[in-house]
Amino acid sequence: MKHNFGFVHQGAILEYSYQFTNTGTSALIFGEAKAECTCTQVIVPDKEVKPGETATIHLRFDSNSARYRQIRTIVVPSNATNSPNTLLFKCIVLKKKK
């Protein structure tokens, strides 16, 4: 699951929600998601996602200390057979607007 924010100016707060559906046969339970930097916060569902249900994983990226091309990954553990899953987002951070 990938998302491209495109060009942004330094200091922008970027948010995105990755939507997914539990296609398994049992409830999906998430562990603590890990972002590769402290500039990224991740919110995973705090309750189980039943089979067939749709939910979101929300991210918030603070570009204040970033410059140039940014590619970030988030590792999301769960009880799924293909766990952990990796989410990716990218952007190009331009200098602050004056």
C-alpha cells in the first residue's frame, strides 16, 4: 500500500488514511505500528476488524525537519498470515514558503 503526496513545502503536516478490508476468515488484530522516524505518527485500529469489515490506518507526517525526496515506510504487525505489512509514502519537500 503506497501513497505519493507529491511536492509539498517544508513545515506542511501531511495526513493520509490507508483503507483496507479484512478478507480473511478471522478477526484481524493489530500490534504497535513502527514508523522509521519520529516525524511520522501512525494510528491503527484499536479494536479487532472482523472478516469483511473495512477499516483505516491513519498516518501523520510532519515535514518541518525534512528536505528534498522523502520515502518513508511503516511496519504494521498483526495476526494475519502475511504479517507484518509495510506501508509506504513519499513526497518531495521544498523549502518553506516565505
